[in-house]
Amino acid sequence: YELYQIARYCDELVSDGKGGTEPRFSANVYLSNSQSAFKVMKDFASMFRGILFWHDGKLIPSADREKDPVYTFTKGNIIEGGFSYEGTAKKLRTNQVRVTWNNPDSMYRQEVAIVEDTPAILDDGKITSKKVLAYGCTSEGQAIRYGKWHMLSEKLQKEIVKFTTGLNAAFLKPGDVIQVQDADRSRIQFSGR
């Protein structure tokens, strides 16, 4: 069922950046040599910004897309009483992404689409660049969206919260969205046991 949801997400029409629309993700791949099956599947998952993980003896995909939270953690349902926070340094965040994609107008030769955060470049006074490959991508619009996703992920996901919990989180899988209500941080007690 997860593959069906991912397929529907990939097929949604979005702007192609040229005044038209196109599916959010499409893939054009020609496999010409043998590789590890797991590596090929990971490459295919990267096309829809996904990951693969083993669960109940099966290989399960998960896409990075908008989802509703499936669980809320508070001080009442974690072990050892506290949340630990860690952030990323601003100087390490990317303000330019160079996306390699295959241009069908140039006989599918690889080209680079550049996505920049101009205000961040002006604020930092330098370019912090990152190179990524849009595997199977033959649309410049899709390549630009992929670059924007990389840049916004670094810009918006700048903090990690660590905590230990019990069996109440055994149903969670990689890619699930959770909420954290930390009374020590917000100074308001929203929930508990």
C-alpha cells in the first residue's frame, strides 16, 4: 500500500517551471551493467526522495513528503526524563545546489541545473555548494525541484532531538512524522500520563 501512496504522490501534477505542468517525479532509466540489486533499488528510491528499510522481513519504501504526525512524545512517555537537542552550524548549510540531470534535448547527456538561495549567499558573503545527482531525471523542472528540496531540507531541518522511549514507540517506522511536546522548552505543560 505504501508503494501505491508513493505512486499517487509522484503522479500529482506540479509546475514544470515553464508555464505548464508535469508529474512531480518521473523516471527514465537505462540499466546497462549489472549492479547490486539493493543499490539499484536505493537509486530508484532516490528518484522520489525516498528510503528503503527492512520491516517484518520485507523491504519497505518511504518517501519524504507531507504527512500527518502519527505519535506525540512528551516527558510522560520517554525514559530518563528529558529531551536532548543538537543543531547544525549555519556556516555548513548549503546555499547553492548543483543538480546533475539528463537532458533529452541534448541526446540525454548530463547537464547541471543550479539552484541558489541568493539572500543566503549575500548574507554569508560566500557560496557553500553541494553536488547531487537526480537519478533517472530527464526534466529540468524536476531537477530544480530536487535541488530546492536539498537546500530547504538543510535550511529548515536544522535541529535534532534525541530521547529514549519504551515499547509505546515500537510501531514507528523510518519516515514517520512525530510531534515533540517538551514542557521544559515551551514552559507549558500540554500533556502527560
